[in-house]
Amino acid sequence: MVEGARQIKGTRPEGAVTETDASKRVREMFTQIAPRYDLLNHLLSLQLDRLWRARTARLLYAVLDRPDALVLDLCCGTGDLAFALARAAKARIIGADFAHPMLVRAREKSAAMAPPANQRAAPLMPFFEADALWLPFADASFDLVTSAFGFRNLANYEAGLREIQRVLKPGGTIAILEFTEPADGLLGDFYRWYFCRVLPRIGGLISCDSSAYSYLPNSVARFFRPAELAALMSAVGYHSVAYRVWTLGSVAFHTGLRAKQFIAPGSSALG
């Protein structure tokens, strides 16, 4: 087992036993909530999700400013992080997600951002339907792979990190933006009250899917703490791993670089 990391295989929605069950239930859940997904993200985060994505884009500017760079936003949902990355980017951005209705919404948003007919049209942002554990991209394809609030939903975290590692170029960057639980104390207690009591009720009422917004706090509570995820990233083979915690310790931003030599999937980091 990796020092500093609990042995957490991957997400396990209620009733899921195997990785296949977990993946299927997560896909069904996001398919169900897709029509209200953007509204609820902004409402339930008090609009802070926009700030977190904009901050992520600023911190990744060194890669995004390169015209030759290719960037993959993984578990992209309706594309909000991909669009935030693209706003000031010279790099080419593409998105991937395994929930089809999310991608339909992302493509609609991309089309709505197209310039007027009297201006030269820029190509629409490409979005691919793909499982994060089995990506349809060649080895060493991307200079940067990002994921915002999606990595936590993978059925196998180590496998996800290795698949990202596979499609990154040597020296390429991984960036994961995820919820995490604040430390104990007054602010942490308030956060848990809101996240576990208030958020599921509002989310369930608006989305008509109470299970999805009960899953959210449960999945965060079960997920790695920031130091634990950093330890797993290092054990898998990333170097220069670092993280920073934002907004009263409720969100963590992790980065790392793919080493020059790829570690084969057969060698487990969890022991």
C-alpha cells in the first residue's frame, strides 16, 4: 500500500460491487441529471465553480499559451472547464466524456459560442464519447490532460492515472481539480452540514434525481484527501507532484508531470 494513501480502488455508488457496476451506475446517473447539470453546478456552488475553473486555466497558462500544444479535458461533462481553458488559449482543446447527453449539451454550447456569420468561423471544439479508463487516443498524444470534478467518479483511480499517463507526452502535465473534505472545526462542520444536508435536497428537487445528489457528498467523503491523491500520483510514476487547496479546504488542485519512462500497468502502486 502507498504510504500516505488509503487503499481506495475507485468510486462505488450505492449498490455497485464491481468496477463494471460502478461505471454503469455513474453513467446512468449523469445521463439522468444532464438537463439540469449546469444550473445545479452554478447554484449549489454559489457560482464558485466558475472561479475554480478560471483559476485552473490561469495556473495552466504556460501550456495553454503554446500554439503547438494539444490539451484533453477528461470527464468534461458539458464542457465548462474546456471552454475556460480555451478562452485565452492558443493551444487546441478537446473534450471527452462517457455520458452522451452531457456531450450533446457541450456541443450545443460550443455551437452557441461560434462567431457571427459575417466573421471567419473558427472550428467548433471537438468532443468525444470515451471512457476515461479506455481512451481512444494514441500513446503520448497530449501536452496536458485536465479533469474537473470528474476523476472522483472513476471506477478505478489507479487505472485512470495510468491511462492519463499513457496518453500524455513525456514531460506532459496532468491537472486534477476535485472536491475534498475540509479539516474538522467550525468551517469544516458548516461545510459538511451544507454538503450533506442542504445540497442533496436542493439538487434532488431541481434534478428530480435525489440519488445523484446524495451520491455527491458520499463520494467526496470516500475519496482521497489531497496528500493521499498526491501520494498515489507519485507512486504511479508522476513527478513534480504538487497540490493546493482552495475555498476553506473544500477543493483541491493537483498537478504532476509524466516521467520520461512510462510505468507498465502491470505493476500496481497500491500493493
